[in-house]
Amino acid sequence: MSAAESGALPPPASPPSAFAPLRQKLFAILWIATVLGNVGSFMRDVASAWLVTDLSSSPLAVSAIQAAGTLPVLLLAIPAGVLSDILDRRHLLIGILLALAAVSGSLSILAASGHVSVVSLVALTFAGGIGAALAAPSWQAIVPELVSRGDLKAAVALNSLGFNIARAIGPAIGGLLVAVVGAATTYLFDVVSDLVVVAALLWWKRKAASDDVLREHFGGALRAGLRYARASRPLHQVLLQAFLFFALASAVWALLPIVARRELGGGPGLYGLLLGCVGAGAIAGAIVLPRLKARLGQDGLIVAAMLLAAGTIAAVAVAGQVWVAVAAAGLLGIAWIAVLATLNGIVQAILPNWVRGRGLSIYLTVQGGGLAAGSLGWGLVADGIGTSAALLVSAAGLALMAVIKAVLRIRLPEGEDDLDPALHWAEPDVATAPGGDRGPVIITIAYRVGEPDRPAFLTALHRLSDARRRDGAYAWGVAEDAADPALLVEWFFVESWAEHLRQHRRVSKTDADVQAELRRFHVGEAPPAVTHLIGIDPRRPPMPP
């Protein structure tokens, strides 16, 4: 007798393996290369953070290095996302990594010659931040090209794990190298790591995109991405919670060098050790993350991580002994990876491929904005009330945010919608093919709906309005015929004929299901009538027949 026949429930499915994507060779090789590249980046950051404490005793100068590395994300992530969606991502990444190698090489030369200053450190750190900002959307957007859809969230979590493995190894090695051989040699290791990643990208034979007459250009792609973000309620939910968390938690990253040097009386080795403990905690957290998420749910996991982060930041603030700070840093890593991997996974899951780079760039802008504004803000606060007091204020803010989220049950999207293109729209009927730049285009869809079905129809139609805007419409509405109230007309505006044809490719299978639901309210054998009205300039002479 089967379990179903006996009434017994089947055993719960075990959480998927966190390491399943590494069975795919392409993902594994690029993952290893990026871990090595991030190790070099953390070594560079440790060298810069420690050099600035030699050059200046001001907390604001130290936090300026942190801000210089993250501020470019705020300024450039959205243009970088547009480039990620319209250029070959592999070629773009190779060019950026070569530029980053040049930045680290310049830092090495300045440090070896004794000409390094706070201004040059901040300027070159800012240049490195520009490279990181331009690369970040492409790094994240290529993940779906490397793994199957079923492994996507695990791959995103593994990328976070790899980042934190680098956080564990890089700062420790960087602090040791700075103490033993100096900053100049430490910067050279970052140059080598960048070249390793370039070699891995050259090995990847990414299939070249075919020529497409509907290929987007920068300006139109930027507007389409911003329209999508403005109309995507699930993305709004993630962005708000991400900004608040990163702005509050950035205090520990901005002020940790001062804690290591002044509060704990350590050197660059201790600072590297603390960052390494954060990375080690993140590694441990990433391994158990699938089980924690299965037990707590993604929102419960975020709340628990915020409370843990608040407790550990408070412990760092009052730690008078090294072992307390080391233990707190390890726990902070667990909290950090839980929030970062969960939010990144959700963003990947709620974005369709056509706008993935732009959507990720907006998320990274919010994340970088929170970190940059927080770094500068906490530096100013620490100048005014002291380092320990500033960290305690940060911890209190995180705890309050967690309580509000739990009490008000503020949820994050699950990311389970099928966002693959439905490709179910018929080609529009046209007398002659309009030019792609003709516009605006007004699309109308006329439904005949009985009076009893009208409220349910309008409710379903309202659900579709955000989808129209996400896919390219800049205005949307519904109207009724004054002479025949049963005739309801949905209308939306698109900026050009080419953009409307792109809209045909963007409609997701989930949105197609909503459209099918609307069709069931339509009365009559003929389908709803669709018209395409293209704007004309009355000052121009009429088109020849």
C-alpha cells in the first residue's frame, strides 16, 4: 500500500545541496577564478585602509576610503547595467579587469616610491570602485548563462560564499603581507589575481549574440530599465529593505580599522584577522543557509540575521579584548551572508532576462548608496560621539528594523513567477511596416464584458497594468464607451514602434496567464479587438500612398 493510500504524509524533501552548481564545469572554473580575484581585491583594500591610518588619524579620512570604494556603485551601477544588457558581457568584463589591474599597479608604484598620499589613495580607490561598479551587474547577470534555472538560487548563494571565502582569506593574507613585505608588494598580488580572472574569461567561449534589428541602444535601454524598476512592486520591496540594512550595517565596515587600531591596540595583522573572521563566519553561514531558510523561511531568516548583526556590532563596540571582537566578527559574517545571499537570490529570481543587468544594477545602486552614505555618515557620527557610541547607535537601528519587520509582517517576494517570455502575441497587422523610430504608439484592446463580471474583470485588468509598464508602456489606462458601457477599452502608450515589438518578446508566461484570465470575461466569439495607432506630426507632409 502506498503512502497516499494509507493516508501517511511523504517525508519532507531535503533542502537542495548548496554546492550543486559546482558540478557544472563552466560555473566551477569561473567561480574559482572570481574567488582568486576577490582575494586580491581584499588584499588591496587592506593595504589601502592601513596606509591611510599611517597618513592620517582622522576617522573621516579612514571612512573616506570606504566611501571612495562604494560611491561609484551609486553613481555608475545603472549605466553599467544598461551596458551589461546591450554589450557582450564577457568582453566588457575583460576590459574592466585589465583596467583594474592598471589601478593596482599604479598603487604599487606610488607605495614603493613613497609618493602615496591620502588624496592619491582616495582617488585610486575611487577609480577601482568605478571598475567594480561597471563589472558588478555583468558578473551577476551572467549567472543564469552558467547554470540551469533550478540551480540559480544556489549559484547566487555560492557566489556570495565565494566572495566571503575571499573575505576570509584575502584580508588575513593582505594584513600579513603589509606587515612583512609592505603595501607595494601586496598591490602586485592583486594585479596577478585580476589577470587570472581575465584568463578564465578568455577560456569561456561564450556564444556571440546574433544581429538583431531590435537591439536596444543606450538611451532607450536606460529608459526601459528605469520604467521597469518604477513599475515593479516586488523590486521595490527588496530595494527598501536592502537600503535600510546596508546603511545601518555599514558602520562596522567604516569604523573597524579604528576599532582594531585604537580600541584593541592592534596592527594590520589584527585588522586582517577581524575581516578574515567575518569571511570565515560567512562561509559557515553559507553552508547551513539552505537548512536555515527551510526552517525559518526567507523573511524569518532576514529578521534573525538583522538581530544577530545588531548583537555582534554592539559586541564589537564594547569589546575590550581581542577574543571578544574575533568571536563577534565571526557571528557578524553569518548574519551578513544570510542577508546578502537572500536578497541577491530574490533579485535574480524576480527579474526577467531581458532587463536582468539593469535591474541588478538598480539593486546594486541602492546597496552601494546605503554603504557609501552610511560609511560617510558613521564617520561623521564617530567624530562627534566616538567610535563605540556610533557602533551602538548602528546596532540599535538594526534591532529596531528587525522588530518592525517581524511585528508588521513585512514580506519579501518569493520569486516563483515564470518570467520566461510567453511569445504568445500575434504579429501586429500593418499596411506597411512602420519605421522602428516611429512613435508614440497607442495600443488599444477592446473587451465586451457583462455587467455582473465587470468588477472582477477590472480587478484582473488592474493586475495587468504594472506588467504593461514593466514591459515598455509609459502610460496605461482603461475607458468605457459612453454609448455602450459593456465595451471596455484598455489602452497603453509605448514610445516607438520598435519598443512595442520588443514588448512582444518581453511578456512573461505569468503575465500571459493574467491575460488569459481577462479573455475569459470577454463576451462574443470574436477575440478582443486590438488596434495600433502610430503618432504623426501634423506639421509634416502626408506620407505617399
